[in-house]
Amino acid sequence: MKKYAKKLFLSLLVIFIIIKIYLLFKPHVLIWDEAVYYGMGKYLFSNGAIGIWELLRPIILPIILGFSWKIFDSFIIAKILMLCVSIGYIYFTYKIGNEIFGEEVGYFSAMIILLTPIFFLYSGYFLTGILSGFFLLGSIYFILKEKYVIAGIFSTLAFLSRFPHGIGYILLFSWIFFTNNKSKWKKLFKYSLGVMLLLIPFFVFNIFMYNGQNIIVSAIYPILKAMPHQNNPLAPTGNLAYYLIETIKNNFLFGFSLFGAIVFLKEKKRKKEKTKSFILISLILSTYFFYFSIIDNKQLRFSFAFLGLLAIITAKGIHFCFYNNIFRNKYKKYISIALILLILLSGFMYLLKIKKYVSWGRYIEEPGIVTEFYKYFKGTNNTILTSDPVPAGYTENLYLSYYLGEEDLKKVEIHELKSNNIEYIIYTPRSFGCVQNDDKCLSDFKNMKQTINEYNLIFNETYYGEKYYIYKVN
């Protein structure tokens, strides 16, 4: 059966890659977060001459995208790099599953990821979810292989791709400390060395970048600024069961995850090291699941922090159902039929969602919002104050944001505009919002809009039901 599992996995992987290559040469329409990271990459690799900078964002993805932009000013290189990262995510899911449960479970784990629609969708975006998940899975795998320096490097790369992955560092450090008696301090030193190799340069960069604070605050300034956004009242939200419900809705097979955990714990002949490894991935999975469940900002794409580990435990449950039977023999046939039907249903739902996702990325040509609005300043060298970061991904201008809080709103005042050499203002109402009964926010927003209206309106269009304006500063 092992060779059939491998062949099926490789077939699915080839199909996945072929579809992604097909989409590679289609126009890519940036969404908000993608544009920020791409614009930050331009800012880094142009020494601040063009692009945009959001201080609350981690730095690894901007470095990757800036590098791709510097090589070839096209989204194609970035798409290829993100496809490689997605394959890496699948690879480490397989390797961890293989390490703990055996090769077949490893292949099943990787296939579950390949058959998860949300993974297919976001593997085509320039976002931090799959990237940081790839680094987290890598750090776990190298801990299991006792390669502590490279595990520390991967832990830091995960953290510098997405700040909540500081959780992973704490858990892995604690795991080494509490589960090792021999050479504990040597292992901790190696792991910490790997972490510090990248963390110290990050802190030094911040000290020079944000030198208006004291040295400690400057070193961790982006982290401090990012923390409140985990409970952004204007971000998508849901109840405590959001990820439990949505992950299973996205792929019915995840319903076997609890069964997989129970099956493993009931096995009598299991090696001590395998049990320890299972406890480690279960601890990391449950901690991340709990963290993302309690914060207000809930989006299914955040689940990539734990989806690979969930797929491994799910695969264990499915594998057991195919090869064993903990129920009475007379039920075995019915259980097998039910499992096969569930897999077929999951596959059918996958095809329906993939068809929709492929159509989203299959633009024959760039839509009007790109050619008319996002590229409005293409070929110029203006400095622009913007409430929408997406144009920063399309043109070689310097953009300053004014959508990150009440202090940012003051940038529209004429003395601020002159001090920053602002020549144009992009205004998009959808970029702003106030929670109910927040009178100060409403007042600040009203004053900002009145100030902007004093400038010369030169662009006014509606796309997908949303208004977009451009003003020229007098």
C-alpha cells in the first residue's frame, strides 16, 4: 500500500503544480496585505526611495518580495517563490508525519494539505500564513532530528515572518528544557544560538530604523505596534469554535483528527520517542489553536500555523481506519464504506471550491481598478499620501500611509503634507471605520475628510461598489 500512497501523493502534487503554473502567467491582482508586503520590499531594496512602510509588519516576507522585485520587476518571480514555499510546507508536513507515524501516514498528511481548498487558494498569495507555517514546521522537524541550531534559525524565521510564532519559540525552548536530561544545556545553547543569529540583526535594524525611542523600545518597536491588531475591533471575527467549525467545513477529513489522537494513545506497542514527538506536535497544535481562537481577529488563513500538524493527526486516524478495526468485525465493512464516502464527498467539495478559486485568479487582462486607479501614478516620481496601500505594489512612487490610527490622520494637514513633500492624496472611505459610539473616532474622521475636501479632486471612480478618490495638494 505504501507505493500506492506515494504514487497518489505524487499525482496530486503534480496536478497542484500544473494548475499553479497555469495561473502563474495570469494577471495577479494584489489584495491589501500583499501590496503592503510588496511595497515594503520595494522600500527596503530602494533604500526608502519608493514603496511603502508599515512598522507593525514583520520583515521576512518584504525581504523575499523585495528581492524578487529587484531581480525582475514582475509578480512572476514572487509567485514562483511562494509556490516553492507552499511545496516546502507540504514537504515538512510529510516529513513530520513520516518521522512520528511512518511513511504512509506522512503521505496521507501531505495529501490532506493538498486536498484542503484554503491551502490551494492562499498558496497563490504573497502572504505570511503559509510562509511562517513552513518555517514553524521546519523548526519542529529539526527539533525531532535533534538539529538544534537550524531549528533555532527556522524558529526565528517563523517569528520574523509572523510575530505570533514567538509562541513556537517558547514551546520548543520549553520542550528542550523539560524533556532532556543529558546535555540539556548544550542543546539549549545550540537552539538559542540559531535563534540569536537572526534575532540580533533584527533588533539592531529596529534600533536604527526607530531611533526616536529608548534602545529597548526601539529594538522591539514593530512587535509592540503589532500586538493591538490581534484584537482589531474592525477585523473579521467569530466565536470560540470558529476554527473548529471552519477547518472541518473547508475539508471534512479534518473530522478524523480527534480519532487519530485517540487511536495513537490507545496503541500498546509504541516507542517512547514516538510518544514524546506526538505530545510535542499536540502541544504546539493545541496552543496555537487556543491562541487564535481567543483573539478577536479570526480568519481561516491564520490556521496555517497549525494546519500541517492537524493534517498529520488526521492522517493517523484515516490510516488506522483503512488498516485496522477497533470496532466489532461486523461493523468493519460499514465503517470502511462510510470513510470512502466521506473522502469522495470531501474530494467533490474540493473540486467545487478549486473551480471557484481558479476562476478568481484567471484574469485575461487586468481589471479597470488596476489600470485606472492602482497604476494612476505609473511613470511618475511623486510622493503620495494614501489610505490604500495597493497602488504601492504597482508603481515606483513613495507612499506614506494615514490609515493606522488617529495620529496618522493628522498627516492630511497642510503643514504635514509640506514637511513630507506630499503632492497627492489617495482617499478610500473603506479604509476607515469606527466602532459603535466612539465619538472621538467619528469626530477625527470627520475633520480629516473636511481637510481633504479642501484639496483639488482629480480622480473619482467606483469599483465593486466602493468609492476611490485622488486629490492634488494645492
